[in-house]
Amino acid sequence: MARRSEHSKEEIKELAITKARMLIAENGNDGFKARKIAKEMGYTVGTIYYLFGNMESLRYHVCGSILDNHFSFTDKQLNKKKNRLYFMILQYIKFSQEHKNFWTFLFSHNTPPKAKMPDWYSQKLNILFSQLYDSFYPYTKTKAATVKAVIVI
């Protein structure tokens, strides 16, 4: 077992996120278990709960990491594309085919009724949906139709 003094709190958090992603990539949702993640980290389950408070919080961090790695389109990248919508849809399709376990993990989550999505995660989603909205708008022409199109994706 590793000692907490060997790594900073932020390093251990990043290690937990990295190991969780690795297990999810290999085993899907079944890989997202505190014991499995802790074992891969070389730490105890208690360390995960000390760092994140609960598995729900770790899930948001893992989902945030997945979004950052696969859907962090910069305006510069998007503006280079003749057809932003086509580019973004292709990216979604490519991601869903090449990373099925991540795709399932992102979209199979049921937040407990009284749980509140962290503000930082909500901001990540808002950026992604804003980019989708901006890409759809030239084709839908109305705010309502654009919002419906983005929700479908």
C-alpha cells in the first residue's frame, strides 16, 4: 500500500480518476467500484472516500475527465471546419464506436434525486451544449428547433 505522504492530495485524486478511467475502459460500468479502483491505485478504499466524499463525486470527476479528453473542441478548431455540425456529429459517432464503455458510463448515470450536479461539471456541459447549439442553429433557424436538436444528440 502506498502512503498518502508519498503523493500530494491532488496527485492521489488524479491517480484515482486515471485508474477509474482505465477500469471503465476495460470493464465498463462494472469497473467503477471503489475496491477495484483503490486496489489499482495501491491505496485503501478509505482514501477514495477521503478525497471525494462519495462515489458520486468521483463519478463526476471521471465524467469530467472523459469530456475534457474527448470533447474539448476549441473555437479555433471548430471555426476551421466548413461544416461545424458535421464535424461534431462525426466526433460523437467516432467516440461512441471507439470508446463504447466510456460512452455508456457517461450516459447511463442516474443522479440521486436530491443530489446536485457540481457547478464546475455543469459549466463543462454548458460549453459542450453551447458548441452544439451554435453548430445546429444555421440549419434550424429558431431557438426552439435548435434546442430540440441539441437535446436529441
